[in-house]
Amino acid sequence: MSVQKIIRQHLTSASLTFLCLVGAAVWLYVIYAGRRAHDPEEIVKKHFVFYPEYSHGVWREEKCANVASEECRNITYTIPVRGCGPVTLAWRVFSGEDIDASWTYNGATPRVDENAYALYGVLSEDSRLIESPALGKPVPQSCQLK
């Protein structure tokens, strides 16, 4: 066997091994993304985009109380809001096989006037960002409750 033939066989084997590894990585990513799409926190993040000053809050997830469905989760996001202290936003998410699971926004605690603070924007069904009415306005000096 010539040296060129041996080199060609090694390159072919290395190329096939590389292609198999890339294919396996792609399949692992597809499986991971499919599971992540059903994650209740990700479902909320798909619809709510937090502005930079409020994007470092604490996410929590717990099972819904008084609901028979195992897929129901209460999702909360707590952020510090000037003048109000910690404000917790809450959702109820029914994640199941449907990627566009049903969810409801339960509001903030304490009940702040969310139109007075640029906390988040909402992504519409066609992925357009609906910005907060308070975007660009100064943050209120005292807590604005509903």
C-alpha cells in the first residue's frame, strides 16, 4: 500500500467520524430544545421580555395548589423595584405536549401600577415586541400601586 493511499484512508475515516459526531450533537440539541420548549419558565420567557435593569431577578417554579393537572406550574419572577422593594410577578402555566401551552399572567405582588414602570415588554403571537407604556419615562420616586 502506498503512503498516499494510507493518508487518504485516514482522512476518510477522520471525516466520517467527525460527521457522525456532528450529527449526534445536532440530534442532542434537537432533543434538548424540544424538552426546553415545554419548560414552564421558558414558556413565560417566550412571551415576556424584561428590560435590562429588571433582567436579573430570581425565577421560581412550584406545583399549582388545588389543581388536579400535574402539568400546572406556578412561575414567579422577583425583581427589586425602586420605591417598592421586591416585586413578584406571577404566572400559571399548563405545560404539556403542546409547545404553545396555555398560561395566564396573575399580576404583581404588591399590586404595582405596571404602566408606571418599564419592567417588561410582551411578545405578541407574531413575535412583535409590544413595549411598556412607561418605556423612556423616569422611574417614579415612590411606589405606584394600583
